[in-house]
Amino acid sequence: MSKKVNRVGYELNANGIKSLSDDEIKLILRGADDLIMSGGRSLLAKILAGSKDKKLLELELDGSPVYGSFKGVSQKDILAKIDWMILNGYLEIEYNYRLPVLVFTDIGWEIERETYANELLEKLMVSAENQTFEFVEDLKDRNRGMILLLLDKIAESGNKELIIILKAWQEIEYKKVRTRIQEVIDILENADGDIKRTATQELISFSANKKWLSIPEEIRKKLERNVFCSNCCDVVQIVNYSVKDSPPGFALEGKCKKCGGDVARFIE
């Protein structure tokens, strides 16, 4: 005979809220994305409030792009907004063993997928501009529908500057996504307008980044944190860096996390 599971109960209360703005709906859905099938209403309220709750910080949820978006609003009022979202079909509650956790409804996911795809497109553009192509690793194993939507947006942008980072992304993806990436590359190559960087510059950047991405992620993080800064006279972490060929290896060229000065790390 199986043991009875005592599920934690909950009660929804929108506290008289009649409606939320489109921006509020998007912010709440974006915050919920990191908690799907793992966290509940209270934790989402803490993210949106910018709480310094120990559990939240341990889970690194303060890194959410919407962390503190409702700062100054009480967690009780934020929870009422979240409950409104559930009562109006944007989010649902399901049980993960005994705990009630958040999940998207079809309507909620459709909105969040659009929001997240736009966010990733902006990050891709910044990464392409800074030649920090390791960002593409964050795209692998994400929701397939959202990734295809992102690729549609890239194709619609006509931005040829994204071709080089698409090629870096293509190297690590699965077959079906690689095929779609190639279709988008073909669309961009045939689009009107010129690429600002020369073909030689792109080839060098791509070659260096392939070498960088071939290093295991754990080792790359150690290398990022082991860069000498002449201003600080200390070993620091390099940030906002680009990867460039520097025979016989390559180099990370970026900024010191402490002082913001120029730093570089050569890797053979």
C-alpha cells in the first residue's frame, strides 16, 4: 500500500485586482520562466520584489532579468498579481510531489516565448558586435519552438553582422537546428546591405572562437578568473572580452572586472 502524500495547500487571492498591464504580464511570465516545475508563487514574488532571501540567492535567482522589477511593491501585492495571472489563465499550478509549482499555460507560454526570443536576439546582436561568441552555448538545449522563433526573427532582421555568430552556433547544435541556421545564413547572405567587418576579420574571429569554445566550460571559467591587470597589480576576472587569434594560440581581450581597465589573457 503506497504512502499517502501530504501535499502543501495553497489559496489564490487576486485581492480585487481587475486587470494587469501588458508590461506587468510580461514581467511576471519572464520571472516565472526560471521556476517552471521547480518553484512556486512565493519564490516568484521574491524575485520580482528584489528580495535578498537566502534561498533565492543560493539558487542565483537574483540573476533573473526581471529581478527587482516590482521593487517598492509589497510581496503581498505582488503575490496578488501572480494569483491574478493564475486565475486568468496565464499560469497554472501543478504539484511536484508534494509542493505546488508554477507552469505555463499555452497562452502564457506564447507570450513568454516572444519576450524571451526578443531578449535572446538582443543578446546575440551584442555578442556579435563584441565578438563574444561563447554566448551561443546558452542557446543549446533550449525550447525548440522558441529557438525556431528566434531564428525567424534573425532572418527577418536582415542583419548580416549576425552571420558569423550563427556559424559559431551552428557548430554546436543538433542536426535539425543546424539545418535551420544554415537557411537563415543563406537568407542573410542574400539580403541587401554590406557587412561592416571584412571577410578576413570574420575568418580570424571565427577561428579563434572555435578554439575557445573547444575548451571545457569549467576550464574556460577558470581562465576568465585568472587574468593579470597592470592597474590593479593583481589577478582579476576578465569581462566584456572578445576572442582573437594570436599565434601560436589565441587571446582574450577585454576589461578588468575590478577597475574597468584593458586586460588580456593569451592562451596557447
